[in-house]
Amino acid sequence: MSTEQLTYNWNFDDKAAGPAINPAENATAASSAMQQVLANSAGPAPTPPLPSGSQVPIPVGIEVGGTLACDAEIRELTGADEEQLSKVNRNSVRFFDKLLQLGVVSLGSESVTPALLKSLYVADRDALMLAIRIATFGAELELVGVRCPGCEELVDFTVDLSTVELRGLPVGETQVELRDGRWAHLRFPTGEDQEHILAAVDATSAETNTALLERCITYIESPAAGIRVPGSADVARRLGIADRRTILMYLADNAPGPQLMSLSTEHEACGEEVPLPLTVADIFLDL
């Protein structure tokens, strides 16, 4: 578990949330921080079953060969896989792409390809990485030296990763109303979007917000005028700051996938509930 709180602030276009992350210098941290925001959600959604064996569910699913694939076959990582992963910079965007390529055997009835894995929702990619971690190292994750917020004692905890909630897409249409009566119709980000967003290594928080909105706004609708404007970087830039924040908060609050950031446990010595927020990067510190 990281000792430094790395954050990616996509809500308020400021730098108050934590230390800035340069994806060129630490792409894994940048990816983890974005996944952290995507996973930090509390909106209503159906709960898919937990992973069981090598055939595991994915929270959203993907159309493969005209059929919606809602499960995948994964496998334990081997020594040969570890050797391949050791050749990829741990602090690079490519690390988790490579991990998925090695650990995912098939999606639905189709064998995986790098392109297919990138087209998955971030929620499904995170769910698959969680399942691969459990298949490889087991469900227990030891967290050492966690400070209890009640008594300030440093405590060791064991997290059962098999109990992490997997959340599906929100019920109903993915849309939010803007301040002028228009509606922004949205989709949640994919692996391709994630790669695009992290590609601009010198981008400011506001520019990164624009890149995310560019990808996740499908169109802006003006019901009174009967007009639909497709999403684009220019559309994202023309939105008011308040509307941008409304959209970004919706995406964060309703993000599907493993709810790693919501983990907590009770400290028996003082009875205080101790938050144990994790990212996908945290559960692969063994590698």
C-alpha cells in the first residue's frame, strides 16, 4: 500500500488534492490515481457475482462477434510471465496492458487480442486484474503499518480481496442535465480512453479534464431546439466550469468496477473503523 497519497483531481481543476503526477515519470502512479477516482463511487448499480475459478464475470461486458461477452477466462501468472513483466517498466502504462495480455485467456468465446483488451471499459479491466491477482497470489492481501484514525496506532490488517464488491453500470441512461437545460449524454472510459488521457505528459489538470470529457461525452442535446452536438475537445472546452464539474462528478460517483477504494475494517483495540482504500497498483506490489 502506497505511503504517499497520489491523487488525480478531475473534479475542481485545481492542485489542492495532492502531489502532481507526471505520467512521463511515473505512468503507473498516474494510471492508478485515475483508476482511484473512477473507483471512488457510491451511485446505485446492480452487483455482479464475485469471481469464482478461472471463469470470472466482468461488470459491464463487451460485444464480441455480435454477442455480449459478460465473462472471461483468466489464469494464474507463471514464472515465464514474471520474466516478461520484468522487461516492462513498472512505472509505465504498458505494464498493466501486458499483465492483461498474459493473464486473460478469452473474452466470451473469443481469444483475446491487445486491441480487444484496450476496448474494454476500465471497470472490466480492473475486475480482470483483480481476478488475476487472486488467481496468482490468493485472495488475502497483507497491509502493514496502517495508522488507525481513532487511536493513531500502527496496525497490520489482512484484506480478503474476494469480498470486494464488483459494481455494474448505473441503472438508466447515462446522462446529466446542464445548467442551461441541455443534457450531456455520457459513457464510461475504456482502456483506449485511459491511454489517450495519459498520453499528454505535460498536460495540466484542466487539460486532462478536457481530454476525459472529449472521450466520455457522446453528445450534448438541446431538447427545445432538437439539436445534438457530438462530443469533442472543442465542445468540452466550451462547457462552463460548473457543468464540467457536474459531468466529472457523475462519472466518478457512478463508476462501475471493483470498489477497492471503499474497503475498511474495524480496529478491534479501539473499535474505530479504519479505511483501507486500495488501487489496482496496490494489489500488485508483489510483482
